[in-house]
Amino acid sequence: MDRKFWSKIAISTVILGLAMFAFNTFGTAPDLTSILLPPVQPSATAQELQDTVVLVGFEMEVPEKGHVARAAFAIDNSSDHDIKNVEILCTLLDATGAEQGRNKWVIYNTLKAHTTGVFSHTKKMYVSDRVSSSQCRIVDMKRVTSPLIAVHRGDAQEQGR
């Protein structure tokens, strides 16, 4: 019984312990989807502006060939703030209503206060054949703030004075 023997015993014990832990964790879980896709909570900004920045409509299309998803989102910003970087989370559902996956879309455009904008995106992705519908919601956004540094341009002669 040398050092090699005891190191093999130790490694085997660790592997057995990890296997038992994995079996207990995944064996008691009601659904594998709930482990792989935990619930997403909206950010503080999204919760604060949820009544004034609203996803008023969306449309997703996935042609059968190529797996290129096309999506269009209509967002109404009735708040007093310009917003940008709007993150929209779309949950994909099958015919029974079971979750089959999620997609996150980010709208990097600035949406001015008291306006409505329609934004369309195209993304290459795999979508299961079982997906029959989707539900989308806003989960994050940023307020547009003024820049920290402002550049003022003028004549070179005026700047030298």
C-alpha cells in the first residue's frame, strides 16, 4: 500500500461523492427545465418604469429552414426619461404551455420620452420544432444621461485668448 494506492482511493471517493450529490440534486428536482432556466427578475430600472415603458406588441417568426429568427417589438415610452439598451426576454412555449427555451433581444437604440418605437431584429438561432408560441417582456433598460464631458468647438483664435 503505497502513495499511488491511497491517491486512487481518494480520487474514487471524491468522484463517488460528486455522483451521489448530482443524483440527489437532479433526482429530486421536479423538472430539468426549472434547473436550467431559473426565473428572471426585472432590474430595478425596469421595475421602476414598468408602468410607463411598456412592450405594446411583438411578433416573432422562425422560418423552417436556416433557423434565422426575425422579431419586431413595439415599445411605448410614456415616461419623462429617454431610455436605451432595452432588454426583452422572450419565453418560447410548446402547445401544452411548457417552456422550451428563452431568447434575449437587446434594443440599443434610444427611445425618446413620450414616443413609441418599433424595432426589428434578425438573429441566427436554433428553435425547437415543438415551439408554438412565445411570451415577451421587458427585463432591463437604461436611462439616457448627459455625457460627463462636453466638447465645445470654436475658432482656434478664440480658444487662445
